[in-house]
Amino acid sequence: MTTQSTTEMPTVGIGATIWRVIKSFGLLKESWVGMIGIFLVLFWVLVAIFAPLIAHFDPNASIMPFAKPGTVDTSGYTFWLGTDHMGRDILSRIVWGSRTVLTFAPLATLSAYSVGILMGLMAGYRGGLIDDILSRISDIILSFPVLVLYIIVIATIGASGLNIVIAITFASSPGIMRIVRGLVLDLRNRDYVAAAQTRGESDWRIMLFEILPNARGPLIVDACLRLGYVIITIGVLGFLGLGLPPPDPDWGGMVNETRQMAMVFPHMTLFPCIAISSLILGFNLLADGLREISLRD
Amino acid sequence: MVQLLFKRIGFMIFTMIVVSIILFLLLETGLTGDPATRVLGNFASDEQKESWRDQHGYNQPVVIRYAKWLGNFATGNLGTSIRYKGPVKDVLLPRLWNTAILGFWTFAIMIPLSLILGVLSGMKEGSLLDRTISVFGILTTSVPEFASAVFFSALFVFGLKWLPGTSSMAGGFEFKQLILPAMVLVVYDFGYVARMTRASMAEVMQSQYVRSAVLKGLPYRQVIIRHALRNALIAPFTVIMLQINWLLSGVIVVEFFFAYKGFGALLLEASLNNDIALLEACAMVAVVVAVGSQTIADIGYTFLNPRIRFT
């Protein structure tokens, strides 16, 4: 009887949490800023999912170099956004590039959040020496200029998708830890935590099922902002030549490869920049809309 | 106050030492690849590598090497750059000066702009002006520096042909070449400072003393200037100092894009070319500037805010 009730509790908690998250996204229609944000994000998510259907050309195939936007291919298809110096269709590369960004950015953010939340819960709930050590470590990492940190890490461990995720986790989990720690310090003195402690639940259970779900509001807003920021980071690393190795399309890398020709063929750099900016704008507007709604309640 | 000063400076030194250890471990030991291979290239023979290691003292114990390395650093002997075939110091100093010029102009434009916009939108929270400024701020912070550099180049260089597209200053210093890099940095950074100023101003506007100043019939202008602004501008001071940290990241992108011969481009170049001595020096400079500005921000905040100063 008692075991049954304890095993059921978390699923109800998680289900309810997910339901509340969906409902708070539903509330977004009250904020036009948030609506634009969710529209932009959904647009790119759909583009990424249906990339093979939208992109007519192979993103890595050399077809016709230096074609201006609107040039018609010999087979009758139009290069709507032109081609780059290697004759690759820019529209197809942008469409396929959205997959790259929307795979690695959420992955890196998720990884940073997993580490940051665990550190924050430990530091905030346990306190004491663990808190001191974790806080000092995060102070030191956060005092670094971020891009300098990325450059050093990537330059020493090499550029690859996994290494970008590792570098982003390393650089942003301390910031997440600070936020979680602050929220936990506020929440750990609540009655329901005391009740769980009296029930004899383990520390981790209390942290993950009692405290964390109640800290979700600010964390969701922060996750949206951070997702936008991670996309900037991936773009900047690609632009600096430290991103994913070529030839697979990556928005930042596309700008890097063609920036020397931007004075003559501005379309090569312009369109990837519009793509990345609109996606980041989407996440930032979404975060703003969510914050506005959370302040209203 | 004095205690805080010591605590902050102590932490600053502690951070720098930890960072130097991390840098040393990453770049000077075999942890992430053999330094000899990194310097001599993949095709060097084992004897060559061995003699290089001997010559540069790489066969000594790690602790002794670290102590020597740190000693050299502290006394200003930054080593030799492989790429520039000369002392790191001679390469680094002119580059730092160039970046300082760029940073100065960026801040000279960004600070007044973001403070004015922040105060204006914080004065009347939720007004049309407030919403416009905040959405505009989100818009500009959503565009990565390299993208706004592309947009501005397309407009001012390719379209209107007003400004030069590169800032290499090949024919001596030219102010015109500084405009685009500074503009990109200002546009990316001002939104955040404006938002922080707005939050601080909005908080002050709801405080008791501003309300009583309004209620006792002072002119609105005087309430803002003499009562609200003084307190509202304490928090942005910290934010602006911390912005130096962001600027160090921004200059890397902007200097690379516009081929400006500054510190950020040098750091990137050093890392791409495995120029270890140069990379270490650049990274240490970046950390010293970042941690130093944070320390000044903390101490300055305490000094400016009497509520903390006297407790």
C-alpha cells in the first residue's frame, strides 16, 4: 500500500508539470511578442524536420559556382538564394544547416542543464563545503571571457560536434548552477520539503521531485534565452573556423567560407546570417513572452 | 570596507593562479597532445622532438616547470612567438593598444546610449516607448556580431559605399575604418545594458522616497534627476564593468571579420596556429582584464552604495 503510493507520486508530479508547461505555452497567445517568437522557432523546427522535402539540391553538390539569386539551373530549377563559390545551392545548405543547429544547440543546452541542475541542487540543498567548492569553481569559470574559454578548449581538444557540446557544457553549466542554487535556497525551507523530510524521503528524491518541479518557471525562461545564446555560440565558432568540420552545412561556417567574397557576392553571407538571426530572435522573443506571462500570475 | 577590499583582491589573485595552472596543464603538458609535435609539426622525427624537449626544458618535473613558467610570466618574460619569430611582448603590446582604442570608442558610444534609453524606458514602465525600446533591444541582441557585421557591410560598404570594408589600417590609422567594428560591438552590447538600467530605474521609481518626492510637489524633472537617477545608476555601473568581459569575446569576432590588427584577432590566430607562448600570453591578458574589471566592479559598487558601505 505504502510502496504503491510512493511509486505513483513522481509520475503524477511529472505529468502535472508537463501539463502546466504546455498550458503556460498556451497562455502565450496573450503576448504578441511571444507569439512571434514561437512562430519563428516553429518555422525553423519544421524546416529542419522536412529538410529533404524542402531542399531540392544536395547541400554538398557542386552545381553552378557564383550564381546570383534567382538563376535558373539547366534542369529548370531555380537557385532562389543563389550558389556559393563552390557551386552549392545556398537555400539547400541553409535548410540542411537548420538541422545541424537544431540538433547541437538543444543537445548542448540539455547537457549544460543536466550538469548545472545537479550542481545547483547539491550546492543549494546540501550547502556547506560542497556549496563552497562548487561556487568557487563556477566563479572561476564565469570570470573567463566566454569566447576565450571556447577558443582555448576547442583549440586543445579539437573541433567536432561532441567537443562543441562539451565546451558549451563546461562554460555554461556554472551559470545554470548559480540560478538553480538561488532557487533552491529559497525553496528548501518550504513546508512541502519539510513534509518530505519527515516522511523520510532521500535527499535526491526531495531535490528532484519536490524542489526541482517548483523551480521550473524561471528555469524555462532561462532555457529559452540560453538556447538562443548557444545558437550564437555555435554560429560564432563556425564563423571563426572552430565549428563543425566542413563540408556539412553549418550557418556560421557558411559565412566564414564566403566572407572574402562578400564585397562582390553579398548574397553568400547575407542569407545564412538572416537565418541564424531569425532563429535566435525566435528564442529570445519566446523567452520574453514567457517571462511576461509568469510575471502576470 | 578594507576587509572586503582584501577579500576581493585575494580572490582575484587566487583566480589568476588557478587559471594559470589550468592553462599550463592544457597547453604545456602532454594532457591534450604533445607540445613538441604541436610546435615542430607532425612530420618531425623523434630525435628532433627529443632535442627540442631537452632544449626547452620539457624533460624536467612538471612542478618545477610550472614554477619556472609562472616566474617568467610574472617577471614579464612571455617567451617567443613561433609565428612572429620574436618576443611575444613585442607582438602583443601594439595589438593591445589597438584593441584599447576600439574598446574606448565602443564604450564611449554604448554607455551614454544605453543609459539614456534605459532610463527613459524605466521612467514609465509599460509605456509605448518602454515596449519599443525593449523589443528593439531584444532584436539587436539576437543578431550575433558576425551577422550584424555582415548586415552593416552589405549596407554601408556594398550598398551605400560610405565606409571601407576592412579595418587593417594598412595606410596608417584612419578613423573611418574604426566606425564599422565599433558599431557592431555597440549594437550587440547596448541592449543588455539598457535592459539592466531599465530594471534598476523601474525599481527606484517605485520606491518610497521617489513617491514622497512626487507627493511633496517637486517638479517631475527634479524628482528624476536629483532623486531617482542617483540611485538608479549604481547597478548599471556594475553591469558596464562586467561588459568589459563580454567585449573581450566580441572583439575576437569583430577584429577577425574586419581584419583589424587587435588583441582578439591575435588570440584567435595564436590558437589556430598552435603558437603556444602567444596563446598563453593572450589568454592570461584576457583573464587579468576580465577578473580585474570584475574586482573593480565589486569594489566600486560597494563604494557607490552607502547602504553596503556602512554595514
